[in-house]
Amino acid sequence: MESSKNLPIFVTQPFLPPLDEFIPYLQQIWASKKLTNSGPFHQQLEAALCGLFGVKHISLFSNGTVGLVTALQSLRITGEVITTPYSFVATSHALLWNGIKPVFVDVAPGSLNLNPAKIEAAITPRTTAILPVHCYGQPCDVNSIQKIADNYNLKVIYDAAHAFGVQDEGGSVVRHGDLSVLSFHATKVFNTFEGGAIVCPDMKTKERIDHLKNFGFVDEATVVAPGINGKMSEVNAAFGLLQLKYIDDVFAKRQVIDTAYRAQLANVKGIHLLQGTGEKVANHAYFPIFVQPQYPLSRDELYQKLKDHGIHARRYFYPLISDFPMYRELASAQHGNLPVAAEAAARVLCLPIYPTLEHNDVQRIIDLVAGISR
Ligand SMILES: *Cc1c(COP(=O)(O)O)cnc(C)c1O
């Protein structure tokens, strides 16, 4: 056990299936010489994910960020878009890459997702869409958001980068909104090294997105839009197919860790846990804790203390997106407009959670966090 104490523990580790199981996929790619441009593995992964999510149309991408940029273009979103400051910076960057002005709206205290009660006041004649995030894989209040979108004739694009495998009563959460965008980055619950996808409501939208991710090509001699190169390669798609074989095991192992953390941290003085937003199936992508004033250490002191013990927890999401230089001058970026998000950015620490994190290491993390409060 001594040796494991010296190995650094990160907030997440990518899940890697046995290497020898990947070789046959590579052999097929070598034999076919089909490396990219919607090859057989690309098509198989799109079909497999449609089956898993219970949706009809998915377009795979080289990464989630190009997926977000393309999703906004495919719906011709312009002007202003309402979004959350409490996310990974790619959410808002996708707006800037389209020349769209982000309008930040505060999150709700229970979920840290965009607060529907605060959205209407931020709508102007230039508003064309809402870009919420299912933060930590906890579903947004999709019904309230859709109601506002319907009233004001706005599109809804979900950043579902955290929400792979998450289900509400009606099925996978990625079915909501006009489009949902996933990330398959190495740090996510399901990864293709780099990768992403857009869930589309109909074939026409998927075709437009498929054109946009391939330079705007419709056929050999026809280009209909100034598209980007957002295609997923065959190697990434093949890795995704292999990874899918293990996904149930990945969720099960994450759940065991989540349960252990919850059981032993729920009653620690000064540590507050998120309760979930009523999801039927969670993915346990993250384990955020709130370090409250009653705890003997500040959030940053606890972060450092864990680091001194080789445990690299992460302050997701600190700083707020709205505090970065390209956003902070916006009127909506001021902390007075975003009190709940600002408080969360100062208090939240995400503890390590990943399938190969061993029980004794989970217990060591719990003992450290709980021990300080005793
Ligand atoms: C990871 C992430 C992205 C970006 O996805 P990439 O595949 O890394 O480009 C976007 N939004 C959120 C909320 C994320 O966590």
C-alpha cells in the first residue's frame, strides 16, 4: 500500500480498454485504407450512439468545441445568446468564434445550471438562442427553458459535454433542445481520445451539419457553405466502438465511488454536496463538494492540502468564464449579476472520480477531507 501513496491521483484518468483489443480495429483500418471521411467505423459509431441514446440522428466531430461552433452555425444563430458563466470556457468561446455576444445569466443554487427564473430579464430584441450546460451531468430544467424559448422564439442548444449516459424520465437528456453537443475528450466519461458529436432532430439538419463539418462539400464539385474541417477520423471512431463495450462497467465503477463519497462526506461539518436534479440515471462524471465557511480550511487551503498529499482535486469551475479577459467587460459578466455562480466558483472542489481509482485511495481522500473537520 505504501507505493500507491506516492503516485499522484488526478481528478480523472481516461478509461483505456486493453491495448490488444484495439489491434484488430487498426488492422481493419490498414486493410481498408479508409482513414477518415465517414468510413465504416465512423458510420458504426454514429449508429451505436443513436441506439444508446434512443435518438435518430447524430453527427460525429473531431472534438466538442468544433461541434459547438458548428451547431451554432447550422441554426444560423446571430446577435446575442444567453449562456452560463459556470462551465468550461469552450461553451462561450464557441459564441465568440461565431461573432455572437454572450449574455451571462446566473445559475440556480441547487443545480449550478442556468436559472430559468433569471433568463427572461436578459432577453433583448437581439437574442436568438439559449446555450445551457448540463453541468456535472445534472440535467438542466429543460421544460422551463423550452417554455421560455417557445415564448420568445429562441433556439436552444445544449452543451451536453458532461451528460453522456444521463437519463431523465423520458430517456437520454441529449434529446432535448434544437441540438445537443457532446464531447468525447480524454477527460470525459466516454472518450475517443479527442472527439464530439451533435445530436440532430431530423435528417435535413444532420445533412447540413455533415456538410458544415466537411468544408461545406455536398458532392465533389459543390460547396454550399464556408464549412470547417470537423470530421472524426476512423481511429477515433474505432476507439469509441471499443470503449462502448466497457461503458456499463465504467458507470458502475463510478457509482461505487460516488456512493462511498456520499455516505462518508454528507455529514462532515462544512462540506456540502450537490443533491442531483432528479435524473433517473446519473453518470457520476464529477464529484463536486462545496467547502463552506464552517469548514476549518478555505476551499483553496483544502485544495493545497490534498495536493500536498499527492491528490490533485480540481476547482471546476474557477475562474468563472465571465472573469476571463475576453468576457469580463460585458455588463452581464459583473459578479453582482452572477452571485450564485461567483459563490460556487469560490467554494467548489471536484474530488477524483474515475473507474480505476482504487477503494483505498477513495478512503484516503475521504479520511483527509473528513479528518480536518474533526
Ligand atoms: C470538455 C468540454 C467542452 C469542450 O469539449 P472538447 O471536446 O474538449 O472540445 C465544452 N463544454 C464543456 C462543458 C466541457 O466540459
